[in-house]
Amino acid sequence: MKTSHIVAATVGTVAVAAVGYALYFDSKRRSDPEFRRKLKKERKRAQKQQKEEEQKIAAKTTATVEEVLASIKDEDFPTSMEAREKFCMEQLSAGEALFTRGPEGYEMAAVCFFKALKVYPAPAELVMVYQKTIPPEVFTLVMSMLSMDVQKKQEKYFTVFPPKEMNVKIGELPEGVTADGQKVVRRGLIATKDFAAGETIYSETPIISGLEPSLEGGEFCHYCMKQIVGEETKVPCSTCTKVVFCSETCEKSAATEFHTVLCTHDTEDASRPERALFDYSKDSNRKYPEMLAKFLAKMVHEETLNTGEEYNLFDHIERLRYLEIRPSEAEEKEIALLKAALGAKIPGIEEFINEERYLTLKGKLLYNAYGLSTSLDAERNVEASPENNRSVHDGPLVGAGFYRVTSYMSHSCEPNTKVAFAEHDNKLSIVAARDVKVGDELHVGFIKNGTLTTEERRQALFQDYRFKCMCPMCETTD
Ligand SMILES: [Zn+2]
Ligand SMILES: [Zn+2]
Ligand SMILES: [Zn+2]
């Protein structure tokens, strides 16, 4: 196949990709389990075809691939859309020129094709083009590079996250063995310093938070969840009366991150998608669907900022545990509402919000979200939504927040830390409940302990979080 053919086969997709967000969604797919599965499948196929050939070169391939990946730096890749497109085309042409020289050009050709794939807006499609157009030996090499690259990025995550100044790391902890003797590990948060009882270990702001629907538009800030004291300090949304803010800063942040996309503009037309989503939250008394809409809008916003951060919002939540939920009518409706509310403003998102992804995201909120206790009035009566959240607070809950680091915290009925909202907003602090030594695993309580018996606690935890609590308190007081 001539260079012009490969280029021609890809031009159509490049043109589509010029619509900004497409690039973003594909980079999501690249780190998506679904895409990795496909990748694996493709690689398997290629491996089967090339088994004999590959065995001969297997050892050499791994060494080559490692060498190649080590030599490629992030700085090698252009950042602007136009420059990336040009770079991609150059690599494709160079790759093809190299492999037409025969086997001695294969390795270098594979490097070019791999580089093109790294910047190409729709890598999955390009892989399919490769499969049809480049020699199988080269294809296998490219796939090995891609798969090792994805794996490396995965492994590197926990070496750079959480940031050192948070005084915790994410560790793999033993959790018994399976029936056939396989070790089971789970992730948990480990202290990297000693702390005395009462000291704050770290604080973090949420990825996203949401008010209980009944409080929306009243006394609480739609952005930071703070109680607004005094009518005069209340900042209304500039385009609706459905939400309020505690400050201009919160109003601006909300507008740029998600509210411009989700604002109802006080429309009278109940069929307008933003209004339909708002009404659904109020009528069903559920805040998670709207929180997910905010999350998706924020994720897109973050990407358009092009901050150069290696891991984006989606990367942060990808590794988190989630509750498996079976799709019901409610979820079907929620998916349709989100697609409609976001679809018109964010091209490509409708395909992104498929059933599997929505259920996983919702499952992550259900498993990881913390109840927010920011009300200054301890006696406040709030109509609680039926959605799970981790909370042991005595005060009323005004909403829930979804946190990058604290989501890794495990439960204990006698935890060594507690959750605090020191500034009465959605910034969550983890405070040592007793002395904590470096290397200790940190725990919080997911449920209120109170006067529950072991059996009752285990039942409550199993119902909401589907695990049997094996904490020291449960194990010793049967
Ligand atoms: Zn605020
Ligand atoms: Zn508004
Ligand atoms: Zn327990």
C-alpha cells in the first residue's frame, strides 16, 4: 500500500477530530478498560497469526520495546491540535517508507507508527487501519509498544499519587487467601509520618460535590456547599434562580466547571434537557445523577485547559472501587437525561455515556462518596436522599462529596481517623483519632457505630457496601 493510502484512510477521522472534544474522548478510551480489552484482543489475534515468527523474535522484541519506550519522551510530542495532526502524518509517511525497505526497516517503522498512534485522535480506528495495511511483524511490534506504554502509565500512577505533602500513600494490603490459595490484596491508605491524636493528616477538596436536592437554591452554596450566612452575602446565579452561591468566586468556578452547561436558565419549558435533569433530581430526591453530570462537564473543562497534568479526572477515579449495580428503569432514565443535558454542548459525549460506563460511575459514587456535614445549625432537618454515603456525623448531612484520596480509605468500626469539615465547606480533612505511626493503615467509619451490635454493623455494611467487616472490633466481639 502506498503512503497516500494510509494517509487517505486516516484523513476522514482527522477531519472529524478537529472538533475539539473528540480528541479528548479518545484519550479517555485509550485508558478505558474497554479499549484495553479490545487492544488485548487485537494483540492476541496478531500473536496467533505470527506465533512462530514471534517466538523467534520474542525476547528481542521485549528488549527493543522497552528501549524504544525509554527513548521516547513526552516532550517529543506536539501539543496543539494542528501540530499533532501534522506530526501524525509525518510519522505515518516515515513509517511506511521504512517498512517498504524490508525487515531491516521494521523496528524503526514500528516506532513511527507507535508515535503516530500516541497523538492520533482516534487510536482504536488507527489500529484497525494498521492491521490492514502494515506487515504483521511491524503490527505486532506496534501493539507491544502500545500495550507496554499503557501498562507503564498504570504502574506509575501510585508512585506520583497521592502527592507527598498529603502524608499518605496508597498501599496494597493482604486480605487473606482464596479457596485455591491465591493471595488477595486490597488497596488502602498508609500514613507516611507519625501523627498525634487530634492532628490533621491531610485535607482535600472534592472532585465533585452536590447538595441534597431539597437544599438547592436556599441557604447553601451550590459550589462549595457552605452555609450562606445573611441574605446580603448570597450570590445568585447570573442566569437562573435555581441555585445560589456563597461568593463571586464560587459562582465563577461553578460556571466555568459545570454550571454553564447545566444551568436551567429558569426555563418554563419542562422538556428542556437542563430543566428535565433538575426536575428529576428534585422529584426523585437523588443528587448523584446531577453530580455525575457535573463530573462529566468538569472532566471536559479540565481537558480543554490543557494543564499538562499527566493524570486527569478520569484517571483518578478509574482505579477506585465501585458497587456493581443492575440497570433499572431509573438508570435508563438518568442516562437519557444526561445525554440530553450534556449532548448539545459537548460533542461526542453521548457515545461516551453508555450504559456500562454510567453504571460504573454511579457505582463509584455509591461506594466512595462521603456525607457532607457543613451546616452551622446542628438541629437542621434535612430530607435525606436514599443514596449511600460514608458518614458517621451526628450533625445533619447537606450533601455528598467525591474525593480522590479519601476514597481509598478503608472502613473500621473503631477507626484511627475521623472526617472533619473544619471550614464548614466541602474541604474534607482527615484527623488522627488516636496516635498514628508511620506505616499504619488509616481507617474511617463508613457508618455510624452508635450502639449497634457486631451483627447489626456487619449487616448495615453488607447492605450498603457489600463487604463483611473483619475489623478488630467485629472479630473480637462476636
Ligand atoms: Zn461557596
Ligand atoms: Zn444557573
Ligand atoms: Zn467492624
